[in-house]
Amino acid sequence: MAEQPVFLSDDVVARFLSYDELIPKLEEVLGQFSRGVSSEVVQPVRSVMPIHNHHGYLGLMPAYIAHEDILCTKMVAFYRREGNLNLPSTQATVLLFNPEYGNVRAVMDGLDITHKRTAAVSAISAKLLMPAQSDVLCILGCGHQAVSHYEIFTRLFSFKEVRVCSRTLETAERFAARVQGPMKVFTSAEEAVHGADLIITVTNSSEPVLFGEWVKPGAHVAAVGACRPDWRELDDVLMRDAVIYVDTREGAAVESGDIILSGAEVFAEVGEVLNGTRPALRNKTTVFKSLGMGIQDAVAAKLVFDKWKSSQ
Ligand SMILES: NC(=O)c1ccc[n+]([C@@H]2O[C@H](COP(=O)([O-])OP(=O)(O)OC[C@H]3O[C@@H](n4cnc5c(N)ncnc54)[C@H](O)[C@@H]3O)[C@@H](O)[C@H]2O)c1
Ligand SMILES: O=C(O)[C@@H]1CCCCN1
């Protein structure tokens, strides 16, 4: 008889998921994905269904990684929260399967996985694309993703200054109280961005929050929000002037309003840069447009499950 699934709550997942193990696994799987051998890494573009009554969407993100025999799917609900900020903007559940039988081995809360793997992939892109001398980091948006991005970026790189700015001063100050470490809170996004070498956009805005004329030439932008074809975080000037990198070309062509509506051309997938088949143009202004991939959740879920299992 098939084993019964275990449920791993968010705090258990958080305890077993470390960036140190996650980052090399993500680099490996992003490279494999971009080699394009479809039988090795299977990941269809996620299907996304609207939840009309609540200004939300439900995304289904299946993935199979053949050589590691990982079969997984994440279900993620995400919302545009205009008014009630007490409601969460993202909820996620990850199912890890036994690929041979098809039964579910583990049901995991998917929030910590989503926060860490997204920040880790942005850090991988930054390692490849940010200016060699990067002194100033600027984070626009002060929610959950801002926290995980702050954590990993300040751990991996050393900045002379970290700036944050959100839609309201209150959310930026709440963020500053929540994370450990120095930062300057700005009330103007334009002032926060001025002179920054590395800019992370992690907002739930559907209108541009970052404008090309503010961005220092040669800077790197990791753009994490705007995951719908009619949502924007970046304006046309930035999209036109920068070299555009993505996690998946296929996903970007279907889901990224910044790419679709600006008509910008995608230069490369981050996996192609990791594989050495496309260059990292560090000296140019670069944008990494992140949308999130099921394979990223799959490698994270397997790490968590294996560690949990060996702790039993
Ligand atoms: N690319 C990926 O893999 C991936 C993964 C998870 C989440 N996301 C997306 O990342 C974004 C952030 O997610 P989160 O969980 O941190 O959300 P969150 O709701 O916790 O935080 C969003 C933050 O954006 C701020 N904000 C909204 N409009 C703004 C504006 N115009 N200027 C500055 N700040 C503004 C809000 O005040 C809030 O601090 C969402 O769009 C989410 O869908 C992407
Ligand atoms: O890949 C993800 O997990 C996210 C969830 C929210 C919307 C965008 N993509």
C-alpha cells in the first residue's frame, strides 16, 4: 500500500530549507531547463485561473525533473489587494509525489518555499548581471518578498547602503523593524533609486513603479512582481533601454506585462547564462524579469522532504 502523505507546516518547512543548499540546486536546474531537453525537465507554462469575486488568481505549477525523479506541483493563489491589507496577497501549497506510484508523499505549506526560492533566483541573476562594483541596493516594495530578498542579498553581497521604499511609509517602517540590519527608508521611489547599482522591485502594483529615466546606466534590476500580462512594474523606457533576461522565455511571452506590453525582446534565460550559451552583459543596464517556475519549487520541496525524513 502507498505511504500516507505527511503534512509539513510553514515553520517546519522554514526550519529545513536553507539558502546554502537551495542556491546550488536552483543553479543546476535552471541550467538544465535552459538546455531544452524536454524529457529531462518537464515544466509546462503554469495555468492561471481568475478568482473574479476576490481580485485573485489560482496558478497550477507542475514539474517533473527526470534525473532526480522529482514530481511536484505547487498551487498558488495570489491577489491584488487594494483595500484590505490584512488579507494575504499570496498563499501556496506544494504537493510532492512519489513519481513511480503517483501518490502524494508530502503536502507542504508553500509560502517559505516561495519566498526563499524567488529571492535565491534573484540573487543568482544578480551574481551574474550586477555591476562588478555594486555599492547601493534599493528595494521597492516592503512585503514578504522584500524580507527574503533583503536577507539573502545582504548575506551574499556587501553594500555600502541599502535603501527601501514602499507605497506607504508605514509598510516601509514595519519592514525596517522586521529585518535585522541597516537600511534607509525613503518616501520617494525616485530618490531611493537615484544612483543605485542594484534595484529590486517586489511590489504588487499593476502600474509601473520604476522608470528608466531614474535608473543609473549599467545598473541591474531584478523585477519580481507584475506576473500578469496586463500588469507592469517597469516602464517602456527601461524595458527598451535594458538588456532583458528572464527565467523562462515561454512564461515571459504569456505572463509578463512588462515584456508583452513594451514589446521588449528577451535576450536570454538566466539558465542560458549559467550554461555559458548566452553572455552576461554586466556593463549594460540589465533587467531580470522573474515570474517563478515550478521546477524551483520542486527542488526546494525535495530538499525539505529529504531533510525532514532524515530527522525522523
Ligand atoms: N517572480 C516570482 O517568482 C514571484 C514569487 C512570489 C511572488 N511574486 C510577486 O511578487 C510581488 C510581491 O509579493 P509579496 O508576497 O512580497 O507581496 P506583499 O503583498 O507581501 O508585498 C507587496 C508590497 O508592495 C508594496 N507596493 C504596492 N504598490 C506599490 C508601489 N506602487 N510602490 C511601491 N511599493 C508598492 C506594498 O505596500 C507591499 O509592501 C507580488 O506581485 C507577487 O505576486 C513573484
Ligand atoms: O511563482 C510563484 O510562486 C509566483 C506566485 C505569485 C504570482 C507569480 N508567481
